[in-house]
Amino acid sequence: MAVPSATGSVAPDDPYLRVSDLRVHFPTEDGLVRAVDGISFAVERGKTLGIVGESGSGKSVTSMAIMGLLDAARTHISGEIWVGGRNIAGMDDEKVRHLRGEDMAMVFQDPLSALHPFYKVGVQIAEAYKVHHPSASKAEAAKRAVEMLDRVGIPQPQRRAKQYPHEFSGGMRQRAMIAMALVNDPALLVADEPTTALDVTVQAQILDLLEDLQREFHSAVIMITHDLGVVAQIADDVLVMYAGRAVETGSVEQVMRSPQHPYTWGLLASVPSLHGDAEMDLVPIKGNPPSLINLPPGCSFNPRCRYAGLNGNRSFAEVPELRSTGQDGHQVACHLAAADRLRIYREDIAHAGVAQ
């Protein structure tokens, strides 16, 4: 596949976003926090990548790095982040700011804190439009804001545009955030836990909306979430993160139907299944995620892994690299032999109704 050019063009068959060996480290008084430690992935236009993991796994830091929202003076960032043919890693802040909103945009987890409480919703959306369309009049920007509120399903958009964020319900605020993110037709949309604070009915509506808008705008989408149900509904591909690293990647079908990493098994076992035994208890992953300052030697998951001793104790000494599972595009970072993973999944995991 061709390397993106420095001019900002990208071949039609190339991913719009390509992240290569991204590392984000934060120096602190207690030591170096390795929030993201060497992840790589790519997303094409019209496709959705779901990034999954527990809190502290590095998901949100990854999204902030892609959007250029980290303080470079206080953060050690290395690797490459190609957006539409431009490597924004190390790019001047002003140039990255110009790309935000026009080429890439973000939907935040908490719209109430992301929207300014002192300005009307329509004014904020119109301002986001005018930043990238300076020749547009105030009336044109206001009209565009109303059009976007209507497009995301907010009733009476002209009236709602004149209201403040606190006058919107949680679901409507999230729709307004999506309208603001898409007002300039960005090619890349990063959604960081966009449905976490919403009830299941509104969550489903927001996910359906994102799918509809992706088809309309043909955007590349990154969905940051801890909810595997969200991933199953909306994503094409999945990246499972743990302690700042990728432990499994592949298509939704591969990761959901044939998971290969014990951490992925644990995530799947800790959520309800419509096809499992209704009387069976959920099985949470024991223990807690490790400190990103003092990661355990070897595989970071080994203190919580039931199978860490089945590979000659390599899990306690050697960091596993992502390797192909034999299925096209499906990779796993695990020292367990492929035959052992297949046996464990068939005997212990699939038997319990996980991922079925």
C-alpha cells in the first residue's frame, strides 16, 4: 500500500487515517506514564474502527493524540499519525487546528462540559462553521447550524438553535455535539464514549444516527468505547487495548466470534449474552489494570490471566508481539500456542455461551 504523500493527498484505496507505532508518555514526579505504548492501526473512509478496553487502557489518550489535543510541552509523543495524507505528529499547532473541524472532528463523552454553557447551541455550531468558512455571513452560518440540528434529528431546530445547552436533554445535547462535529463535513470522526451517560433507548438512537451520517458523509469513524455491544452494532474492525498496548485486532466477526486473547475472553464473559444460559453468572476479570508507571514484566495482563503459566512462563518475562492468527487481518499478542488458545476457547469460553 502506498505511503501517503506530504501534500495532503491520499490514494482512493488507501486508509484515510493511518497510525504507526504511536507512543504517548507523560513524565510525572512518580515516573513515566506509558499511556500509549506502540500501537498501529488504519481506518478507511466509510469504515468504523472500534477501540475497546477498560478505563486506563489508553483509548482516550489515543483519540486525543489523533486530534492533536495533547500538550506537546508536557507529553512525549512519537510515531506517525497520517490524516488524509498528512503526518500530523509534530505538526505545527496552528496547522493541526486548521485540520480539526474540517478534515477531522471529535464527539466527546460529556456534551454538557464540551458545550459552552453561556452560548446558545446554534451560535456554537455556527461559530464552528465560520472558523473554516470565514467568507460565510452570520446568516449563512446560522442557517447551516439549523440545517445540521435538523439533520441529526432534533425537533423544531430553529427554536432549539436559540436555546442553551442546559435546556437540552442528554440525548439532544449529544445530537447537538454530533451536529457541531459534522458541520464542516469532516472525513474523519472520532467518537469518544459518545453513549456512556445515555439510557439504552437513546444510546441505540445515537448509534443509528452515527451509522446514517457515516453513510451520508462517507467518513472514517473511530468509536472509543468499553461496551462490546456498541462495537458489535456499529464497527467493522476492532482494536482491543490493554495497558497502553494492542492485544488483539481484527474484524468484528473475527474478534467477536473467535476471540484469541484471554483479555478479550474476559471482556466478553463480563457482559450478558442473549444466547447464553440465563441462569449463568457474569464472570468479571479478576484484579485491576496495572499501573502505567510500573507495568509488570512480560505480558502486562499476566497478573490477571488464568493461563499465564501455560507457556513456559514466557508471560512473566517477555512482552508478546502482535502476530497473525492465521486468519486474514486477525492478530493477537499472546504467548499461548494457537492450539492451546483454540482448546481453551472451545472448552472453557464458548461452552459458557460467550460471544455466541
